Amino acid sequence: MNFAIPFSAVKPAAPLASQKRVPDFFIVGHPKCGTTALYEMLRHHPQIYMSDVKEPNFFSAHWQTSDKAPEMLDDYLSLFDAAKPEQRIGEASVSYLTSDTAANGIASMQPAARIIAILREPASFLRSLHLQFVESNVETEKDLRKALSLEDARRQGRHLPRSASSWRQRLVYSDHVRYVEQLRRYHDLFPSEQVMVMIYDDFRRDNEAAVRSVLRFLDVEDTSPIDMAEVNPTVRVRSRYLNRIIYGEQGPVWRAAKKVVKVLTPRLRQPLRHAIYDDPPPPDENLMVELRRRFKPEVVALSEYLDRDLVALWGYDKIDSHTRARTT
């Protein structure tokens, strides 16, 4: 899908004191939906420049997870200093879709921005997101059902892991599945032709075709070979102790251990990774059915909103009969 107006014909946002360029496009989320793979494939396109910091999270500052995340506008725009004049520049911060402030911030800075969102079937999305948070040492409750049961308490700031005091919003898992509300924040501020909504199933089924559709949406050349990327796989934490070495910030000893791990040769890192992680367990099918029953109204609403039958695509048209069959 192409814009009706080429980039060259769009007036830039209001001049900034720094006179630095502002991003032309944003991958706004969700996590665990192929955003990292898309980022990696786009950043290798000669007509595109992506910030080296994958998730600046500038427009949702309370989501910042890295000491590299910029806090000041000039620092944020400096992430794109190396871009060539002819390149489209962009960034990928998966917090922007869930954030209730990011859309306004982006629109204020760059009203001509193009927005890319990727959505995934809710139950599999939350399962994968939970495993990711456990791997990142943010979530300490390794059982998804138990983690979901803590949502009300966590909204009130209780039962939060010590390392996740700033992650309260993210650990309320069901709030991530407010797809229509999240998309409306962007559609209210940007013309529909500036917002691209991808479905994770399409991205997985034909990775190359999906990426080429994004390139056309960004109005760049879309016929060159594309290096496919498989990144950020879903895993289960085998050793919490070793995982804390990788992700923890528990003082100088932990930080020194992390530095050692980072300089290990790939041949040594691979066995270490196997000691920390393994393949995720099979999903709890009873819980998956419960989640699909819970989120079916959202899927129905999203289908109507996007004018696409996601109810059938994601199997929600069979969820009631499936549930009855399991309980008889």
C-alpha cells in the first residue's frame, strides 16, 4: 500500500532548535509479534536508516528499559544523525502501541509519520509475552495462570517483582489486548493511509511478501533481495540464577559477570545459553481456551474494525463448541 502523497511533497514538522531530522516512520508494536525481525530486515535496506538503539521508547518514557534510552529530544534525534539525506529514517519501540501518550507525542513531532503495528492472536501473544518477561528477569512468576491472577494487585502496585517497579503497566497482561482502543489512538491522529496494521499470521506465513508490503508502504524500492531474519525466539528459563547474571542489575559482581559473558566466543556462549534456556513447554490448553473465550469480544470488535475476519483466522468461531467439547 502506498501513500497518496510522496514523502518529498510532505512539509516537515515544525522546525526544531537542533535542526535535526525527525523519524519518518515508527514500528509501534506489539512485542513478540515479529517487530524485531522486521526491524532487522528494514535496517539492511539501502534506502532506510533505523536507529541502532532498537527501542528508544522516547514517547513512552516510563517504559524505558535501557540506559541507552534517550531522555532529551536532542539526544533522541541524535540517534538518526548517521542517516543519509535520501534515506527514510525510523525506529521500533513496541511500547508505543500500548502507551496512552505515545501516539500524541509522535503526531506532535511528525504529523506525516507512517505507523506500523503488528497484532497477534491474543492467547498465544500473552503466553509468548509472559515467557519473554520471565526470560528478561522482569517477571518472577513462571506460571502464566498465576501471573494473570495477580493483575488486579499489580494495578495497585502490589506483588510486583523488585526489578520491575517501573514495569507495572506491562505486567498487567490483559491490558495488552486492547487492540481496537490502541489502534484508534493512531487513527484519530493520522490519516488511515499513514497507518499500516499487519497480522502476525501473515508475517509468519510469507515473511518476504510481508516485508515487501512494508517497503511499498514506506515508498522505497521493494524488488531487491531481502535477508530473512529469525530473531528473539520464545524460550523457557532453565536456570534463574544464570539468567540473573545475563539480565540482572544486582551490583558490581553481577555486572562484572555480565561483561565476561558478553566477551565469550560464540562457541562458548552457545553451551551457556543451553544451560540457561530450553524450548518452552507445551501451552496449557485449558488456559488457552479460557483466554480465547475471554478475549473473543475483542477479536470480534477487531475484525469489524479492520474489516477482516480474524474470528475465523484465529479459530474463535469454533471456541464455544471447543469449550463445550472439553467440558463434557
